[in-house]
Amino acid sequence: MRPYAFVLFCAALSAHALTPAEISIRKAEQDIARQPDHYPYYNALAMAYARRARETSDVAFYGKAEDTLKRSFTIAPDNYEGLKVKTWLLLGRHEFAKALDIGKDLNHRAPDDVTVYGYLADANTELGNYADAVAAIQWMLDLRPGNVAGLTRAAYQRELHGDLSGALDLMQMAYDATPFQEFEDRAWLITQMAHLHFLAGNLEKAETSARGALDLFPNYHYALGVLGQIRMAQSRFDEAAGFFEKRYAAAPHAENLYSLAEALERAGRHTEADAAFRTFEEKALAESALADNANHELIAFYVDHAKDPAKALRLAEQELSRRHDVYTVDAHAWSLAAAGDPAEANAELHQALALGVKDPKLLDHARLIAVR
């Protein structure tokens, strides 16, 4: 092989090893180096960092994105595209009310921006404003039929409303429309399909999809989580612990440690489980006052393991003041029942379940609360 051909081959091999977000980061950095006073390049770099946060589950990339965005606003205060990136970062940080406020302002400034409607849908969903979320998604699909962002959000609404088959159809359409080179995006979509198969009780298809995601994006933390859930449903608890341990190594967040601790407990590995639960509680409490937290898992820990419903209820009330999605309502109802008010919990949870959600854990909570 000639020297220059070998150099080109190595460059191509190196580029292939980069993830889509890393490629975007490198390109934006090169653009900034050439033209450091061009604010759109800083917006592009901030968004690339946000994508990298999803790829790795490393929240440090959100901090890098925010610092980069400040430089954009220094050059062009409150520029429109920069505010869009800011809204995306707020959603990533779980600052849903703030994201909704900025999203509404952006929507007034550009009422035909499909991306902004997506942000409105996300914020409204997490705040429990499901009708508003559905309306925003309909705008996305009316303005640009078949766009991937609109299809995935529509699929999630179908999931929440109990139409798992319809959700799978839309996720498949989104996958088919996603460029081949966007392998993290495709891995995420396949993982969502694995999750939907799991909810539908089709564990074989769920596992096939999750392993397909790992083929596309090795050690993908989302896919490892689904495989752990599948093994828990199969009562193969040691194997579940193995998948959750790999996920926690890749994405060391408190909520991921909680799943590992539960699997260890079910596997009879009580000493390891106790140590994991202790570490989980420390990590979860350290972030419980932040918007991006593990409060759902911490509430479950205080109810199901620590047997301290008073702490659970305080946390649930705190979280319910921030967001009112069906999963937060479930956490509040579960803690309310444990604290001695199963009648109120039953009424609250059944009102939430009227949406149609078919999550096994929520349905199990509803059954147990009704029995009480």
C-alpha cells in the first residue's frame, strides 16, 4: 500500500471509530478554530455535547454544552438557535417548567419550527399536560409529515395511552427513516422497540431488539437496562444483576444502581445488595433537591426496602410539585398507601391510569393498593 493511501486508510478507520456525536463535536471545534466569532458554530458544538451526553449518559457533557452556549450568547445575546439549544439542555436537566416557558416564546417567534413543537411536547408530557403534548406532536406531523422526531414522540404518546402496537409501528417508521450512519440514533430506536415488546409481554422479541441495539452500539446503557428487565421478568436474577452491573459501569447514576441492588436482593446476594442499597441512598439523597434526580427510585426504596413511608411521602410531594406525569403520580400514590391512606392512593392512581398506560409496575401498584 502506498504511504499516502495508508494515511487515508488510517484516517477513515479512525473516523469510523468515532460516534456520531464525537464527529459533530470535532467538526464544530474545527469550525470554531477557523472562525471563532461565528456564534452558530458554538450552538452546533453545544448541541453536539448534548448528543454526547445521551450516548454516554455522562451529565458532564451538559455542563460543557452550557459553557459553550454562554459563548454563543456573548457574541449574539438570546439568538434564536441558541435558545433552542438552551431549551434542549433544560429538558436534559429535567427543568421542564423552564423549558416550557422558553419553548412557548420560541413558538411565538417561529410558529412553523418543528423542533420547537417537539420541545413543547416533551415538556408538557413530563408536566402531565398530555393533551397539550399531543397537540404539539400533531403540529410536528402536519408541518413535516413523517419526520423522525415527530414519529418518536407520537409513539411515546401511544405507549402512554396504552396503544403498544401503534407505538411499535411508529417506532419502526422512525427507524426506517433514520440515516444508516446515525447508529446511536438507530440503537436508541431499537431499544425503544425492545422496551415496547417488553411492556407487551413479548420477551423474546424484546431481547432480540435489545441485542440488536448492542450490535449497533456496543455496551449501550439503555439496551443493557432492557436486558436486565427481561431477566428480572424471567426470574433469572443473577443474569439480571450482570446486565445491570454493566449498565451501572457504563452509566453510574443512582437510578441504575437501584436496579442493580434490587436484582442482587432477588438473587439472594444480600450482603452485596445491602451495600448497593446504602450507596444508592447516599447518591440519591445527594441529588434529591436537583431537578435531575433519582427520586422515583428513592421513594420506592423507602417504601419497599427501608420501610420508611414518611420519608417516601415527603419526597413524593416534593417531586409532584415539580412534575405531574403518570410515573410521578404513581410514586406519590405508592408512598401515600404505605403511609396509611390507601383509599386516597387508589383514587389518585386510578385517575392517572385512566390515561391508558400499561406499565407492569404501575398496574401492580394499582392492584396492591386496591387490595389494601
